Amino acid sequence: MSNQDMLVRINTHFPLSTKAVGIKRLPSGDLIVQTPHKEAKKVLQDNQKWLVDLGKSGAILRDRFPVFVHSVRVDNIDQDEDKARQHIQSENRTLYPDLRIVRMAWPKSTAIKQKKYSSLILEVDTPEQANKLIQNGLCEGGEIKRCELFESGCKLTQCYKCQRYGHVARACRGVVRCTYCAKGHTVKDCPLKEAQDIKDKKCANCKGQHEAWARNCPVRIQETERVNEIYANRPSLYETGQGLAPILTNQSYSSTLSSGSLLKCSIG
């Protein structure tokens, strides 16, 4: 079913006024439904008959508001997520009696680099809870840890299928390009890589004589500057009824969902 067909089916249930104006498909298979305003989002949440028209089963996913909790000792966090969530909620009961942690996760680099300390991604279900953590910190291991709004658009992301920036391989619709020579095969199948002859190197992005991930690549430098600018101008707090509006980016749906007019749902 096309995005346009989905919009038609959703709005058929609301003939008096348009409730959905756009659809975004996520790599996970979930959908982001763009509504014209917060009131339209609430109507879609309260009347979910439209979900049946999009698939055999469907559900509206609750909004999540992630924060980065910095300098957390990895060994302190139980590998069982449920136990870890319960422990941190209990440890913070005095500071935040109503704290509800929806999800916790480490960045992928934590395991890959076997870090002893890392930033923990912690998701709560209201912007108010997230903002309290950002303003006051989170108690972990008897220490108050600094927290900040998690904006995934601030991270340099490169696809190791097509080598372009701004998405990952599982969401890639491009053709395969070798990291080493830019030809149509994966780097592990590259017949030129073993020789390590500089004349064989070719960047799939700028066509220069270097690998696609090289730090001196002008495309990589430009992309790094772009994400650094996003980080420098990111909001410090999530939007609430007081009108604290986040910067929206194409790479992030963590903060865009808090803008009040976007609705995330899964379709079966």
C-alpha cells in the first residue's frame, strides 16, 4: 500500500477535517503519521478504527523521550533490562517519585569498544520527566549523573552498503559500493584491497584516492560539520505545554515525536 493510499484510508474516517497529512516509513517497519496539529493527533489516538484499514493488526506506539545519561559504569547496569530499569527507578524514587523508564540501551560502540564507562540511553514516556532528568541529573551508583536530550541526528552516520551518509545499511535503497575501490561489490569481496596500492583506492562519495570512510574526505568533512552544527543548535529541553520547541532533523524521530503533531504506529 502506498503512502498516499494510507492517507486516503485514514482520512476517510474523518470526513469533516483532514487528520493525516503525511506518512514516513521507518527502517523498523513502523510508520510516522504527520498530523496538521496536536488536536488532530489526539483524535487519531482516541479513535483508532483507521488502524484496521492499514493492516490486519496495528497499534499506536507511545511517545518516547530519550536522554543521554553520561559517565555510567557499564558493569553497574544489569544486563537484564527489566531488572536494570527497576533498580534505577528505585534508586531515584526520592528525586523522581513518578519516574517511568520505558527503555534502556547502550550505544553500539559501548560493546564494540568494550568500554568501562559509557553514556546510557534512557527513554521515559513524558517530556516533563525527560526535562527533569536533563535539568537535575539521574542518580546512579550513588552519584548524580549529567543528562542531556538525546538527538540522534547529531551522530555521524554512514551506510556501509552504498557508502553515503545520513542512513544505515538496513534502510539503504542504494546500490552496493565498495568501501575501498567504489566498485559494485562489498569490501570483503574486493580483489584490490590486499595489494593496498593507493592508485586502486577510490572514494564512492568524492571520487578521491582514499577509502570512503577516510577522515580527509571532503564529503565526510562536510557531513561532520553538518552534524556538529545540529549538535550545537540542538534544543536543551523537550517541547512541553510551555512551548519549548525542539529542532527537527531528517535523521531523528526521538525529538520530532515530542513536537506534538507526529504519531508513531506499528502495522501488522
